[in-house]
Amino acid sequence: MKSLLLFSIISMLTLSGIEFNFGTNHNSQNWRIVNDGVMGGLSKSEIKLSKNTLLFKGETSLKNNGGFASIRTSFKPGILKGCKTMTIKFKSNTTNRSFGISLKDKERFYMPYFKHIFSPKTNNWQTLTVNLEDFKPYRISETFDAKMPLSYLDNVFTLVLIISDKKQGDFDIELDHISFN
């Protein structure tokens, strides 16, 4: 019994990562919307919470140099240290659009950050697992041919779900959870 307890304590101490579970924990109260209106754009979006999911939906507009809508949350820097993968469970009726998950270690929008872009394949639930090293560097939506060094995760404190695929129109994505391990 004592060895089982000791093993459990050691396992908890060595775990790293975070899970945004929009069902059981409903830790979604800290997500906020940031649309292109901060730069003069006209895109609109909203967050709706249900019993088990978070729904992010809206309409992107390319007018006034717009074209993006996002939701984001912040957390303690260093919580992703040692993580190797990100898993997201989602569904979307917008199978002709692309979404991105961005990891940021700086507040200023023009500073480099890392992002993974994905497109829903069906309107059924999908689970996507991505190696964090496969996130690509971006700077103001321009990408570079490189991979994310895992040491970058030591200072990440912002997670962003964004639609910025240079298309105008409606979008939706429903989230069950996003986890980093």
C-alpha cells in the first residue's frame, strides 16, 4: 500500500502540461475574444458554453484589412515545459476553412510565435494529436521553414485558437478539450 501511494505521488510530481476540458472541468471562463477589430477589421465572433463544450463561431470579413477572429487564454509560464504533444478534440461544420493553434511567449502581436494549422475533415468529432516540435514559426501571419524548439515552451503563457485563412464568411468550431502532455 505504501509503495502504491509513493508511486502515485511521484507520478503526479513528474506530470507536466495542462488540459482545457470544456466538459467536466469547464475551465473556459478565462477565454476571451480578440478579433481583427483591434486593427480596424470587421470580423465578428462569439463564445457559447454548453454543458460539455465551448463553441467558437462567427464571421470573418476581409474589409478594412481584416480577416481574423480568435479566442485566447493565459496561464502560468512554464506549465508547458517538458510537454511533447498537443491534442485537440473538436468538430466543425466549416470543413472548407483552416484554424490555427498558436503558442505565444510575448504579448506584442509582431513578435515571432509558433502555430499549427489544421482543417476539419468532417463535421463529426475529430481528435488531432500534434508533436509540438512540428509547430511552425510565424511573424504577423508569415511563416518560416523551421520547427519549434521545445525550450520555447518554457516561457509560453498564451494559447490562441485563430481563424485567419484569408477567406471571408461564416465559421464555427466546437471544442471538447485541448491538452498538452
